[in-house]
Amino acid sequence: MKFQSTHDERLNARVDNMLEEGLIQELLDFHEAHNKQRIKDGKQPDYTKGVFQTLGFKEFHEYLMLPEEEKNLEGGAKLLKQSIENMKIGTRRYARRQNKMVLGRFLEIPRREVPPIYELDTTDLSKWDQEVTIKAIDIIESSIANTPCKYESLTPKLHEEKSNIDGHSSNYCEVCERLIIGDKEYKIHLSSNRHKKVLKKKIQLAEKELGIA
């Protein structure tokens, strides 16, 4: 698919540009300031919280953990190269998840009120003005004026398994004491680690009160 290959090339170039702008040194400095002492204290790196979730930290972890003298050896150079490739792979995967999320949220959920969604071709940068700028302005102006747009919007593609999902329904989680909007979101919540932890804690508390544990 031409669109996907072009997108991947741009994402790879974006990572290369970040490297040229000093990404490796930033990672080394941050590791020295925030992660090195944590590891010395016997705490494992946690890439599920805060800034550590950012693309780059976990992909470069093994390289960052190398002693300084080993970073400049052949093994260190090889590990650095692999870390860079892992970051590019992670960046492409993240972009795909974003695209999938947009399509799922706006085009695959029935009965959800969303504005018309338009697709603009950004593949050829030399045609940016006619393919993106001019069309985008026309779309916005027609929306503001509440007049028909000369460009066709994307058609919702409803999956059969999602046909019964109500994007506006609300579900109350008795365990977490939270109101979850949307059947899909509620289903995701029930399988989340946060929900499971709260449930486990409440079960343990109940067993303790009953003298079971």
C-alpha cells in the first residue's frame, strides 16, 4: 500500500531527525539523572508510568545499561543500532494504533453522533496545496456555512460484532465506583489491570473481615 509505505518512510525519517538533534544524549542524561540511582537502589525500571512510557526509554534500555566503556565497542554499537531500529518499529506501531483508534471511534461505532470525516491525500508533498490546503479550507468553509461540501466524506464501516454497541450507553462499575460511558469502553475497563487490582483488593478485604484469610 503506497500510503502506508510513505507513512512509514516519514516516521523513520522523523526518528533519524530526532537522532541528529541529539536524542541519544538526552536519553543518556535522563538515565543518569533519574534511572541509574533507581536501579542501584534495587528498583526495576518501570516503563508503564509517567515519562518512562514515552517511546525511546524502553527501546534503548539495554544500551543505556551498558558500562560507559562498552558503549563505544562493537557490541555497544550493535546494540545501539538495534535500539534505533526498535524505536522505529515502535513508532510505526504507535502510528498504526492511532489510525485504528480514529477509524474505530468515528467510523465503526453505530449511533454515535460524529461530524463528517474526510480523507485528504498527503502522499505527494509537491501537491500539498491542491490536495490538502485548498480542500481543507473548502471543507471547513462549507461546514461553517452549513452548505453541502463538494468533497465526499468517508462512509462509516460498521463491523457486525459492533452493530449492537451503543456509543452513548452508560455502565456503572460497582467495584471501582466509576461511571463508564459506552459499551466498548466498559468492556475494556472490565479487562483492565486497574479494575482487576481493585477487585482483588476488595475480595481480600472481604475475606479478611469474614476471617477467611
